[in-house]
Amino acid sequence: MKVKYFPDTDTVLVEFAVKKVYETKEISENVYIDLDQDGNIVSMTIEHAKANAGLWEFSYQEMLAKTA
């Protein structure tokens, strides 16, 4: 997964897979997802990211699975 931030347009692109985009769907104003031919998510675009997604800080944390 790659996260790219474009400060000139305040846009975030989250790339989940390297696949050909078949369709783009508008999820809400300023949020779009790109899907492959099978309906799997390829990427997500968030416009006006600082205002709409609170993009002042980004962190990643992998959560460990609980064992029974």
C-alpha cells in the first residue's frame, strides 16, 4: 500500500493494489474509489484532505491478532 499526498491540490491518493482501474465511484463529495474489473478496490482519492480527512498527521500501526 502506498499513500501519496499532493500539497498543491491538498489531495491524498491511497494505492492498495497495482491493477488496471475499470471504474471510479464517488463515495461522497471529495472521496472517490477506483475498482478493478472484479470490483476490488485499487485506490482511494480524498480531495481537500486536510479539511475532510484530518490529514495533519499520518501513522500506521499493525495490530496483532488475538490468540484464544
